[in-house]
Amino acid sequence: MAGGKAEESAKMKFSMDYYNIPEENIFFVPDKTKKLDFLKYLHEEKYPELQESDIAMVEDTVKTLNQIFNNSDFMTVHVTSFMD
């Protein structure tokens, strides 16, 4: 979720620079509550050959990670996992 194009661009740059996540693997949704729906769409439409457990949500909000974890088999990763 981003609060506008400037914030979206900054989050994308940060994710690419510090987490080495390729641009094509970064997506934005209009609302945190839509993240699980988007993961399901991504799985069904772009990566149907993968298991849900092969797709990860990297997020900084524990509540969102828990909601995804408790309602799917998608991997959930807190952003601090990438920090030294």
C-alpha cells in the first residue's frame, strides 16, 4: 500500500536497493486488506504452476502477515528478515 506515486516510487526503490527484489516482483495494492486477494490472483493468473507456499508476501505489518498466514498457504516474511 502506498500513499501516492511518490511514496510508491520510494518504496519500490528501497525494496530494489536494500532487499534486491526485482522490479517485476514488486506490486502495490490500494489497501492492505486486499493483499491476500492479490496474492490469490497472482497465483492463479501468473504463477499457476507454483504452490501457494512458493509465493511470499514481504510486509512490515504483523497484522497483515498474520491475516495472510492464517488464511492461506502463502509464505509471509517480515521486512526485518532482510536486515543484518
